[in-house]
Amino acid sequence: MNAEIGFSEFGLLFLLALLLFNPKDLGKAVATFHYLKGRLYRLKFDLEDELLETQKKLDKKKESDWIVQAIRNFEPYKSAEKVAAFYPLPGEPDIRPILHDLAEEGRLLLPITYDSGIMDFCEIHDLQNDLVEGRFHIHEPKKGLPVYRGTIPFVLTPGVEFSWNGGRHGHGKGYYDRFLGKNPQAVKCGVAFSTQVSSKPLTLKPHDVPMNYIVAPKNDPEKETPHVEKTTI
């Protein structure tokens, strides 16, 4: 379990401090904080475990192929000078064919993360030689590659859960929310398996950045034409 403290947890600790302001109760406040923090993380991990269990019943290759074709057909993606993407984890759609396309075209940007919770992107031209396994076992740009400082017009965005109206829940680190918040000009396209997209709107926090588009099959990918869905946000 991650021991880092986020903004929401500072708020929880501050509230406890107000309720238990007596110095004698400091130990009780800290204990209560750790208990509640554990419950919050447990709820989040249970959600991710439930989604992963549901994914076991999926034909991930079929859905990944559908997603890749939908992205390739999408005009904002095709016309973007640069595309910020992500290297997929085992539980995420396999968009590596897209990464190969973009690298060959000189349009690929992949993220590198820091302890501060900040994320930058670097230009990647060779998926084998430009990447190393970094934080959270994610393939990241190797050290020494320059950070891209130009405009980023299009972002393929991973997540744990989405909703068709544009809601997104990540892994709780806030890397993408911070980055997207600083790049409002970017077209934000959430990438997900069908089981990761809720038909009901997600409850979002003020710092959660909504998606402009979602790419995921709604029904049977064999019967549904690959396309990218515009959100209502």
C-alpha cells in the first residue's frame, strides 16, 4: 500500500485535527487517520481488483485490435503533429501497434514520472532503445532523453475506470490530472476495455480532468464498427 499522502488525505487529517485538537488526543487522531486512509485505499484496490476480475472474461486481444483500429481511423489523432500516449500495462488495452506507428512517423511522446507527482513527456523514436522499465514497472523514456517542451495537441489517456460522459478515475497518483490540467488545449481521449466504462456518470473531484472522447467497444467488437465516442462533457 502506498504511504504517500495526497491532498484529500491532508484534508482528512486536518479535519481530524480540528475534531481532536487536544494534544492528548494526537495519538488517537493519527491512529484514526491511518485507519481511515487504509479503508480508502482498500476500497480503491477492491474496485481495481473487481475490474481486473471482470477483464479475465474479456477477449483482450479482440478488444485491443478494435481500439487500435478506432484510433487509426480517428481524424484528430491522424492530424495531430504530436501524440502523447502511454506504454500499456498488462491490464490495459494493448496499443503498442499505435506506438510503433507514431514512433515511425516521428510523432510519439511517452511519459516519464517523478517523485514530486509531476509527469513530463519525451519524444520516442525507437521503442526498444529509447525505453527502460521505470516507476511502477512502466516502460519510460531512458534518462538523458530531452523533455518535449512544445505544444501537445492530442493525448491518449489510460485509466482504471471511465464513463461515457467523459469521467475518468486513474490509479490515484494524479499524474495525468496534473498534466492535463496544465495542458487544456490538448484533445483528451480515454482508452479502455468495454468493462472499464460505466454507463453511469462517475463522481469526480475538482481536480479530476474529464475526457473529450472515449475509445472502447460498447458491445461486441466483432459487430461494432471501430470508432471513437465523443463525450457529453
